[in-house]
Amino acid sequence: MPGEKELSRSDAINLIRKYLTDNYYWAKNRERVSGSLKDWPKKDSIAASWALRGPEAIPTASVLHLKALAVKGGVLELISHDIPLDSEAPTVKDKVIKTSEVLEEVRAVNSSHPKGALEDPAATKEPRIQVTWNARVSVRKFAFNGSFSIHFFIGHVKDDQPERYMTKMNEAGFMGIFASPTDSGCASCKRNQEEDILVEDVVPLTTILYDYLVASPGSETLIRDAEIKTIRDLEPDSVVSFLTENLQWRMIDLGSNLLVGQEQQAKLEIKVTSRQFLPPTQENLISAYGPYTQHPQITRTKPGEDGYTY
């Protein structure tokens, strides 16, 4: 949290809940809620907020920062532009970003991961390879005559308060489906409803998996009732069995009501995939992703898997 000291997990959750509550009040009433968090939101951010002020929003940035790859003299370079927004005819100059600066930032990010998130560089002369994990979702947009969402969890899900799903520590992420009801009067929405279109999204799972690495402090206490509570690393040999036992999902409507047993009606299809990621090196400035590998055994016995027998 900006301006906050280090917090415990419970204190952080309470603070986030307070931010969300204040944000909702601002959006609905456009005035400060009594007892709101100190100095939030900032005056400038309110003036610039399109969500709160619409067309009256006032841009506050004076410089636009851009980064791009460019080939100069047959050499691939990473350059940056600083474009003044308060000038009618801004002067733009290229500034070359050195490879060493990019690698320094990459090393800083990589070193922040718990042991096991990346392959041991001492075990191979090849560049470090990270494995990323995602849940790929496909569902009918107009399955429930209005907006709904799909939430992903690791371990036990407490279903008595679905409206608090986003504040749960074990929520991996969610997919929001924005859909108009049948009586909305929207012509394009009506056509999409008649065509019964599907929407797709990808929910990243990699970040939450870091919490369950053996090397991550307290990881063995995060899941109480499970045979597999932690993972050794992010390789499929460790993660597939862990997610098979612990990955769960829930659907709720706009009123936070659980949509139990309606996965077939929604044509919900969830596929868990992994993918290797090669960070940039001094020899190769551009990072690279490998092909997707699907792991159907993770979702095979759960409603929403392609081919699941209802």
C-alpha cells in the first residue's frame, strides 16, 4: 500500500477492503466518505478519473513516456521517447536504453522470487527458464441474462459470503463477463444474444503458485486439509498434481449469488496450460515464450472441463 508500513496479511486485507469501500462510495456519490483513508484518493487523481468525472476528467500527465524496439544500422536497440503533452509541436529525441539496464531490472525481479520459481542457474549453462501457468476460460456471454464472474481459488472455498471472494487470500484471480439483460434495448447486444456468442479470457495462476513453494515461508500452513499442500518448483511434475487436488472455481452473478450446477448451461470450458518463458539475456534482448502445453488431468473431474460428463 502506498505510504503504508509493512503489514500482516489480515491487516493488508482489511486495508484493501477499506480502499474498495471508499472507491465504491466515491464512484456512487462523488464525495468523500466519512472516515476514509488519509489523503485518498488524491485530488489530482479524482480530477483525472474518467470513471468518476466522465468527459469532465482533466488530464494531469505532462509527459508521455514510450518505449519501443528499433533497428538502426542493422542493430536492434531498445529506445525511449519522452513526449511533452503541453506542446503543440513537441520535439522528440531517441534515447537508447542499454541492455545492461534491462538485464539489471530482470535480475532484480528474478531474485525476488522464492527459491524454486526459476531453474537453478548452476545446474545448467542455458539461460534461466521460467514456467508460467494459466487457466484459459471460454463461456457463453449471455448465459445468465446479465453480468457474472468466475473466480479461481487454491484450496478450500468458503461459500457463505460470495461477495467477499475478491478479498480471500487464496483467490488466484477472476474473469468478469459484462453482459446486458435481454430487456436492455441495446440493438448490438440483442444480435449477440441471438448469435449466442462465447467470450474467452486467461486467468494467470503463476503468481499465487509462488506462495505455495516449499521455499516460501509459511507455505505449508496455507492449505489445511489436503494431501499435497506445497510444490517444489513450477515444473509440471510438481504443479499438475497440486492443481488437480487444489484448484477450484465458482461462478456468481452480479448480486454475488452462487450459480451452482449451471456450468453446462453456460457452456463453461476451462483448460489449464503451462508455458516456458525465456527472459532477455545480453546475447538476446527480446524475451520469448514457448508453446502452450495443456494439462487436462487437472480439470477432468470438475464441472467446466471440456468433455466433463454432467
